[in-house]
Amino acid sequence: MPKLWTETIETHRSQVREAILENTAALVASHGLRGVTMSQIAEDASIGRATLYKYFPDVESILVAWHERQVAAHLHHLASLRSRAGTPYERLAAVLEAYAGICYDIAHQDHGTEMAALLHRRERIEGAERQLRDFVCDMITEATVRTDISPGELAVYCLNALAAASTCPSRAAVKRLVTVTLTGLRPSS
């Protein structure tokens, strides 16, 4: 096939896939996980059901793909903060603040507990959690913060502490949580 034709087909497939993912997430947010059918998704995405089934076998697989895309976007955003100008400590602080903000934002979106339970099964998030932990561990090593605790332990401490941002009542409270967490990274006197 000519290159232009192949690129056009791939662009079209990508656009259809994105429409399926976005429409499914919106439908589940408004109707609940059990209230969404493949027919509704096809209709909302303006495609035929047969076309939808060429992309995904069921609603659950669509949601898993949507969630994987969201996680990848979050990790990409954190990686972009790491490559900005500034000292290693400043970049670490920016990444930790962004991570806390992500935790806060996710908690304040109404996906419902059923959808959250589906998407956050241990086997689905282990890889992303490991990648994030290793990423933060490397940044802690670069920032040369505390030396009395291993960077791996500090990374776990930071990520668990900042996950509490999901229960914070405001962005200001998230900022305070980040400040307290960063204080815990300072060398002990």
C-alpha cells in the first residue's frame, strides 16, 4: 500500500479508537458501569456495532484501554516535569506536587466505586506503580536528600503519603501535604 494510504488508515483507526474510549468513559460516568451497552457506545461514537467489535470485545476491555491511556498520560506528564530546568530537588518537588494533584483530581472525578474497583485491580496497576516508584526513587537519588534511609524506601514513603491527597478538601490542603512530605525528605539534624 502507498505510504499516504497507510498513514490515512492508521489516523482513521486512531481517531475511531479515541472516540470509543472517550464516549465509553462519559457513558459510564453518567449511567454507571452496568448501565452501558456496546450498542450505546457504538451509537455515541457514531460507528456501527460491527466496527466497535473489531476494536474491543466488551465494555470492560474498552474501560481498561481508557484507563491505561490515562495512566500513560500521567506518567508522561511527570516525566516531562523531570526534564525541566532547575535543581534535582526542585524537579523532584515539582513531580511530587504534580503526583499529589493527580491523586486529588482523580478522587474528585465521579467514576463510581464499581468502575474504580474494575480499573484498579492489583494486576492492572502493578506495572504502572512499579514504574512510578522506580521513577521517584531515581529522582530522590539525583536530589541527594536523606542518606539514612534508602531512596527506594523514601519513594514508597512519598507516594503513599501523597496518595492521601485524594482525601484532601482543597488544593491548598494538597499543597500543604506536599510541603510536609518534602520536609520528611530533608536530612535529619
